[in-house]
Amino acid sequence: MTQKKNIVGPQVRKLRDQKGLTQEMFAARCTVLGLDLSRATLSKIEAQLRCVTDTELVALAEALKVDVTMLLPPKKVRAR
């Protein structure tokens, strides 16, 4: 089993899909905002196969027009 290299990939994919953006469209939006990101790199991020730096995290949130916290996985309810 491959170790996950980021925790934001599934949320990036979910939010991108909700906004009706293809990977190519979203990668282009990121590039316009200064984050040089290919569709292949975005695919690896979404599949949790590539690490995401803090600056990339901020740029991804900006490109999705969401707060950075929206890219973090939802908190799990703790069992009591």
C-alpha cells in the first residue's frame, strides 16, 4: 500500500468537481494565479501521490475561491 503524500487531494477534487472545472481548466486557473501546475501534477495531488507545499495549498485555495481550511479533510466525530 502506498503512503498518502498529502491530506488535501480528495477535497481539491471534490471542490473542483462542484465548481464544474475539469483538471485542465483548474490547472490553467492555477497557472494564471502564479502556480505553475500541469494537469498531470494536479492529478497526482488529487490522488494523494504528490506532496503539497504550504504555498501551493494557499494557491489551490485561491484558485478554488475557498478558505484554506476548506481543503483540509472534515473532522471525524470522536467516539465517546
